Amino acid sequence: MFEHVTYERTILEMVMDGYLTDVRGLQVNVPNLDFRYVRTSGGDYSQQDLSATLNHDIALNAVVEAYVQYARYRKSVVFAVDVAHANSLAERFKLAGYAAASVDGSMSAEQRARILSDFSNNKLKILVNCSLLTEGWDEPSVDCVVIGRPTKSQALYTQMIGRAIRLHPGKNDALVLDLTGASEDKNLQTFTKLITSQSSKQNQERRSSDGSKRKTKSGEPEFEKQTMMTGESVTEWLQRVRELEQQENKFIEHVNLFANRTRYHWERIKNHFAISYGDGHWAFLIEEQKQYWPVLDIGNSRYLPLHDESMPLEYAQGVAEGFLELLESKVIAKDADWRNARMSARQEHLLELYHIPHRADWTRGMASDALNKKFAKREIKKVCERFVPERWREAWKNPVAKEKYERMVLSIREQAQQQRRAAQ
């Protein structure tokens, strides 16, 4: 009947605004649990198959052990698959020494009311239920939910974890224990998946409203690709994301400053830079965790770093451009006179050969930039596949190897200078 959502508030937004308590999720790996063999019925896991899969000693013990390890002092609601599973879990918790009980729809109203009252008055520590407490029941003192009934349904999952995230005096946060298997079904709902998806949706809406275009190839800024770690609370995750966002913004600022400051025309491919300085020779700035390696292509798919470690972008730029400056070449300068001349027939032929869109009135500089962008993608891909930073770190620590590489760099510089002077 309704074709779109007019307004909604997500759990993430409600936690951020202080209307719900902070909450963290933990994944409990149940040995030999494999959801691939659980059939689907009505868009969710078959209740019959789930019961057969989870209502046995190994799975039951895994739930109790997870509670003892991570939530033993928490007032908890456990969601079971069916009545038999709920009763089995309650008995296991009792055997482990906890005040526990199960409730289900087959009980009389008086019996259910008595158990719920005991739980509310802290006479019971653990309350196990089957499809009974997902809605219409409010007990804010609950600070743990055990998802003993795995589901594909985001709506059902949200209802279950909603039992623990209401505000309550003395309650610092809530815990969600998710049952997962060794081979997790990608459709299985978990707390980290739910919150991360809400964050992605929120960021997409924000970008559509503020016109932000700074995205990665996947369509999201780097910091937004940071999934929530198991055991991490919402506020801890948001703080980590904010710190990553600040780092990303600072990194982008450095990259923009680099583009404005450099005298040479580098091609930027993702977060790497490449420049062709003639005769098929390339120099690179290869990004590694927001630091850069200045690297030379020395032929035959071999690469040589100009320094023994990665550096901030401005320092790597200085090292690479210090080498390029020795070549005394005007070919790579951004303001070289040749860039304003009319595009050559050779350039036009190459543009057509590589199916690069262009216009007849392009200058040599414009054609060169388009061709270099095409070739730089290929060269960057090659260097990223073959250049292994960790190996070079170790190699440069060896004094003999370090002296050898320094001689190689000096020799390359001398050869390049000689070739340039001979050409002049």
C-alpha cells in the first residue's frame, strides 16, 4: 500500500542522539554450525531446520559458554528457535548456576506474568523466549540480548536487539551476542552488519543532500568503508570513523597541495602518482598507508626505490623531483612551451587507436595528458603488483645491499643526464 518511507529513525541515529544506550555486538562462533544446509521458508531460515541445527549439546553449550565468557553479569534476554529450544537453553543456564526461565505462548497468562514479574524484579537473571518478546514488551533494565534464533530478517533482528537498548539508570551499554557459524551465510543478520548498513544509508543521504563527490571507486569515502569490528560499541566505532575521516581529509589536503605545488605534470591514479620522463621511462610515488615510496622503473619490469622507507607525500615528492630535476628536461614541466602547440598527427592516431575521446582542436599538452593517463594506469598496475614495500625495507637494512642500490640510483642519474645532453 505504501510505496516509500516518509520518515524513519535508525538505531544508529538514536544512539548518536542519546535516545538509546550505547551498544556493542559480539559474534559467537558455534562449532560445526553451517547455515548453508538450513533451508529457507518465507524469506527466513526454516524454523524446523534451525531447531534441528541448534537444539543439540554442542550448540546449546556454545550459547551458555559465550554468556559466561562475555555477559555473565548482565541481565539477559535469549531468543530461541522454538519452545523445545527455549526450554533446553533455560535448563542449560540453570545447570550452569544461573537463575533462568523460559516463556512461550503455550503458557497461561498468569504463568507468563509471574515469570516476567520475577525477571523484572531481578529474581531471574536470564529469560529465554520463543517469538514472544519481540514486540509489546518493555523491560529497560535488560542490557544483553542473545540471538539464539539466527535470522535473515532485518525487521525481526531489529525487534530482538531493541529489547536491550533502552535507557536505564546505571546502564552504561548493551551487548548483543550473535550466533554465527564457521561458514557464515551472507544473508545472516548480525549487529555489525545492521549498524554498518544504517551508516552507509545515512552517509548516502548526507552526500545526496550536501553534494559531496569525494568517493572511492566503490562509491564511498575510505573512512566509510570501515566496518564495525565485533565487540566494538557504536560510540567506539563512530569515534574510530571520525578519526579516520580526519586522517582522510588531511591526506586529501596533502594530495591537493601536491598537485598545486609540483612543477611537473604527474598523473594521479587512485592514490598513486606516475610521470613519464621520456623514452618509456617512468617514475612513481607509490602510496602505502598514507605514506609514499619514490620509485623508478629501471626496465624489464624491475623497480628501484629512491629511498629506504616510505615518507610523507611532500618528502617523497622532493626525492623524486630532485632526481627529475637532474635530467634538465622540459618535457615533463607543467608550463613547457610545447604543451600549447597543436596536437600532432601521431598523438591523434594514438588517441584513436586507444579509443580515447578527444577533439580536433586539442593541444599537444592535452593529448599528452590523455595518453599518459591511459599508460599510467597500466604502469601503476604493474608496479603495484611487483613492488613489495616490506621486502625493500629489509633489503635496505643490509649495508652491502644499500650501497649497491645507492650506486644504481647514481648510475641511472648519470646515464639519464648523458642521454639528455646528447639529445640537446
